[in-house]
Amino acid sequence: MSIDLNKVLSAAEANIDLSDFVEEFKSVLLDQLNQANPPVYSPDKANPLWQAVMDTLKRKPFEAQADVVQAIATLLVKRGEQAGIINAEMGTGKTMMAIVLAAIMYYEGYKRFLTIAPPHLVYKWRREILETIPEAKVWILNGPDALAKLIQLRQGAKPHHGPEFFILGKVRMRMGFHWKLAFKRKVTGFRLQTDPETGEEERVEVSHVCCPDCYKPVLNKNKEPIATELFINLKSREKCEYCDSPLWTLMRPNGEESKELRVKLKKSLCKLPTIGPVKAKQILQKFGDEFIADMLADNMHDFINLMDENGDLIFTDRQAVRMERKMANLEFGFGEGGYQASEYIKRYLPKYFFDLLILDEAHEYKNLSSAQGQAMGVLASRVRKTVLLTGTLMGGYADDLYYLLFRALPRRMIEDGYKPNANGSFASSAMAFMRDHGVLKDIYTQREEGNHKTAKGKKTSTRSIKAPGFGPKGIHRYVIPYTIFLKLKDIGADVLPDYQEEFIDIPMTDYQQTEYKRYASILSSELKKALAKKDTPTKQGQNPKSIRQLH
């Protein structure tokens, strides 16, 4: 279809609204977009073999869901892209589509699928996987035995003839581990030193550090034995230069290994809202330590629905709601080793041990310095392919998308020059990405300054702040080629149950009306005072007209 330039110019001269312009010329714009970015997949070119795989599943995807799966599979398998994004509205079945994608990837030779999910959705993933894929095996890396299972995988678990899923709660997805120095101490003599309090001389041992394996002395840069009092203050992990053995060992924080299970359980229960020390003690006495420990580690929902011997719920509905909210960012582990699961995967499992990484609620990993975001980047670098599931890909700012893209699509970002500097800092590249594809506000402030010695002058300062927005060039380069979009209406009106809303107006009580009027009066009074003082967000002396936007 050719563009009628006269019609476009007429629309421009008439100052037509942008939404009206897009509505009028959307078919032309879509044709131009398809020419610049040919679609990876179209429904009339569905892969019949992949469709046959979907037909063997216990639960079949809807037609629109199947198209999304075909598209993302084409992107990852046929086009060989590093990652893909499913940006779908809530209720469209992102979990279902990811599971069906895994079934197709298994047909293409991918065996293991690592899924990162919010902790309260871990068991929902397990249930849906087992209800969808025949012969699927699910490993839950969300309890106190997560590290033990990873060690089992490293040592060679019994092979499974079918797809294997590994579900990891995102709260556990952090890097790092706890360690302490490990060495032998060799006494080489004695020396006299003066006690600063008594002034008396006392004899103290002189010792240096030895390797706990080969018993050779640990040497400093001058090839001299390191004194014990100097070595114990080191903050870095060292190795023996003779046998290469580590001079450190793993540990559990705060001496948790020495605490009894009852003490740890009581402390864990008190992290939950509405449970204090007395309530925690009563629960443990009634149900037993091991029973509660297994329940907390395996499925918190069972704990929330805990019943006594009479079949009555231990917690009220209000307590249950508060506890479920807390669960979104809380997990328990008893007797777990020092390694975080992500750190162990990075260090000890071979690269590409997991074939596909599925990131549920992927937009939550957009922050630069968050532990979970950094761990997500590490895990994405250890797998063959990555798929991101989200309903809100854009958080409003370009740099939100920058860190997510760099972790999922590092090759594309580095090709375009967005990479950390020599010191590993992303600040300059993130700012460059913002200037190229986002919106920055440059704020100029001008002040009059002077004193009795000099004439008055004007001092101008400039600072840049980010503003919401992401430019079309960035969307064309980083979003459209890797993203499949799905709206709830695309699935069809007949596949979902009827939904009706009924508004019921409930009159306020006399007390509520009195309080409502009192609060309204206070709010109105404060607003009037603020307006009278011209209390606005603009700082005193700063002209709002001096702000200009750079796209």
C-alpha cells in the first residue's frame, strides 16, 4: 500500500490529534512497520510438528495462546535469538504459555528448564506443569533442601526420560555465600609485652599461619610467614600457594548451625505478622517441631490453613490475608548451607546445564543494584535461552528497560555500544541509553551572586533528571524484534466465564459520617493554606519555564 502524501500533509496542517492520526493511517503505518521488521511468525505459517506436540498435552492452549507459543519458539529456535519476551495482560495464561513452550523446546532437544517465580507461586507452577505435560518431573528449589538437591544434580542424579523443571523462588535467587578463614596456627616462640592496664610485662606466644592441608607456612608478598594476628584481619579469601587449597571455609550466618531447631523455628514464626513469641511457642507445642519445619519449608499455604484437632482454623481470615502478603517476600530455610542457590549454580554446575530460563514477573528484575536483578543476569548467562514473562514490560523510564535488556540480551546491547566501563560501572552507558532512547530533563538554574568587593553576576548551574518515556527508535530496536504481545480480548469472548460487577451503595454510620466530615474539613483547610502560601513543587528561585526536554 502506498502512502498518500497529500492526505498526510493535509492531516498535519490541520493539527490532527496523534491518536486520531494513528487511527486514520494505522494500516499504512502497519505495512511500513512490517516491511522494516518482517514478522517472525504469522498464524498461517504455524509449524505442524509443534502443533502436534501441543495436541499431546493434557491441557491444550487456546488458539491465541498457541500462536504466542509458536512465535516465541520460532524466535528462540529457528531465529536463534538469545532471549524472547511474552508481554501479556493478566489472565491471558502466561504460565500456561511458558509451560507449552517448554514442551516444544523439549521436542527440539532442550531437556532442563529453570523457572524463577515469586515464592507464593512456586507450587502453582508445579501444579500446572504436572497437569499439562505428561512425564514431566519437577524439582522444587525453594526449601531447606535446595542446596542438597543442587549438589545431587552436580554429582549426577538419575536421568529422567522426560522434561525436567526446576522451580526456584526469587527470594532465594541471590548471589554470594558466608565464609570464614580456615588455617592452622604454628607457635614459633614467645615475646614480652606490657599490659596497658596493669603496666606489667607478660609473655605471649608468637605464631604464624599454616595451610590446614599441607601444613606449609602462608607467606606474604615478601615471602615471609604471615603472623596470625595479621591474617585473622584479612577480608579476602586466600589460597595456599603450595597446594592451592582454600584458606577459608563455608559457614552459616550468626552461628545458626549451633542453634536447636526449636529456637530457629520460633524465630522464623515470629517473622510472620500476628505471631509473637507466645503464639509461636503454643503452635510448636501443639504440632511439634518437625511437622511445622516441614510445612514452612515445603508449602506455606498449608501452614496458613492449619487446623486443630477439632477441625477449626488456627488463624482467622484477617490473619491469613496478612500472612499471605508477607509470604511474597519471605522464605524459610533450616540447616541450609552457606551457598545461595544462584551462587552454587554459577560456580559448580556446568554452563548450559539448564537449557531454558523462564522468568516469571520479569519486570521485577529491572533494578541495577538489587541482589535478585544481579542474580538474574548471572543465571541468564549460564543457560542457552531465556524467556521473560511480564504484563508490564515498561516501568515508565528507559533505564528500567536498559538493565533488564542488558541482562537478557547482552550481545545486542554490547553491539550497540552500551556496556560497562573499565571499572565495571554501568552509569555512563545507562545515561547514554537514556539520552538515545529515553527522556531527560535538563534543569537550568540561574542565581544572582555578588559581594561588596565585586560586581553582581549571574551563576548558572545545570542538572539532568530522568523523565518517563521511551522513544520509538528504542521500541523499534529492542522491543518489537523480541516481544510477543497478547491482550485478554485476543483470546476471545467465549473462552472465559461470564463476569459481572454489581455496585452496592452502603450508607455510612453516624460515626463514619462525623469522621468523614472532620477529615474533609481538615484536608480542605490544609489545601487552602498551602495555596495561600503558593506552596508548589517548584523550588524557590527556580523558574519552571527553564526546564526543557531532550528526547
